Amino acid sequence: MNTTPFGQYCPLAMSAAFLCNKWTLLIFRELLFGSTNFNDISRGVPRMSRTLLSNRLKELVNIGLITRLEKQGTGQVDYVLTKPGKALESVVFSMASWGQEWLETEPSLENIDGSFLMWDIRRNVRIHEDLPNLFIAHFFLTDMPENKSEYWLIFEHGQVDLCYVDRGFKPDVHIEVSARELTKIWMGWEDFNAAVEDHRLKFKGPKKYTEIAEYWLGCSTLAHIKKREKHLLVAE
């Protein structure tokens, strides 16, 4: 990219010309978390149209931040970060860390995307040695529309998959919680045990699985960053 819409030589202006396009940084977040195929990247940005995602990926290939690799025989296409693309990791996670520390939480809780929340949980859950090889956790999000209220996490052979449709599963644990409450717990804004004690987060299943739920459910990679108090956000 040789020109910028800002008419400035400043490297910040040149970077902002493509990084500040809507969805672009979120695409990089998905790539940095390990998603390589189109469908997995799309699951991380569920409100982005697939046409726009396809076009944006093409732009990033042309710029040289990702490479498009097509596997011979299967035709499967993977999108892999190039060296300058990987160098954006510090930029993406610094912005995320800043938002976790300084921005108020309430605006982000107004219009939660349950599909993204569950996809984010899926890639950060942890395998516990006391869980059986096939372990199924059924989530019912009480404040989501009926067609977006149920999800299943499938733990099997050291991998975790997320299902959006009931395929006749026999869950080991049922979890009932609002998406709003689950988001706050997941992001470290709400205490897990307090939510259980207050019945805002409900588990149903064998105690040997539910009593270690805080471990296998995990938390966001940003949950360790403490939120600043509101009074500290006011200019001095």
C-alpha cells in the first residue's frame, strides 16, 4: 500500500489505512489464536458477512500480511500469517489489554453475540485429567433468542469442538447462565464462585465434574488484567 487516505507520510497513518478498517484487527485476532481456514475465521467474526470476510482476506494477501495456501489433492485453503503479519501480535494484544484495563464493561454487555462468546470459550477451555475422554458440556444461555441459546462443548481425544445444533448428545454437565453473566465471569469481571453461590451460574451433573468446572471452563486470556476503577478514568 503506497498511499493513504490521510495524505500523510506518518507510519501511523500508513498503518491505520488498513488496520483500522472495520473487522481487520478482529481477523488478525483469529489468525493469532490459531484459526487458519475460512470457516474457523468466520466463526470468530460471526456478524461479518462471508463475502466481506473473503474480500478482506484477499486484501491482506495482496498487502503481504497473510499467505493463501491451497493443499494439493484436497483443495483446502489455509490463511497463514507472514512475518510482518505475525509482527502485529504485540499491536493486537496491546490494544486488547488496554481495553480490558481502561474501558468500561457495560457498553460491551448491551449486545452480546452468544456465538462468539462460546467460540472464545471453546478455544480457551482446559483439559482436566479427571474428565472422561468423551465429555460433553451443554450450555443454555437464558437471555439469548431460542435459536441461539444452546451450545455443546465436546471434549474428545485432547481436542474441544463446539456444536450449535443438538445431535442427540448426552451431556455430562448442564450449565444454565445468562450470556451477560457468563461474559462477566469469562472476562474476569465477576467472581466465578460468587456467581455459583448466588445461582447466577448453575451447574447440573456429577459433583466430580462440576466441582472442577472453574478449571476446565477456563477464562479469557485477558482475565488476569484488573479493570481500573471508574474514578480513575476521569481526567485529572
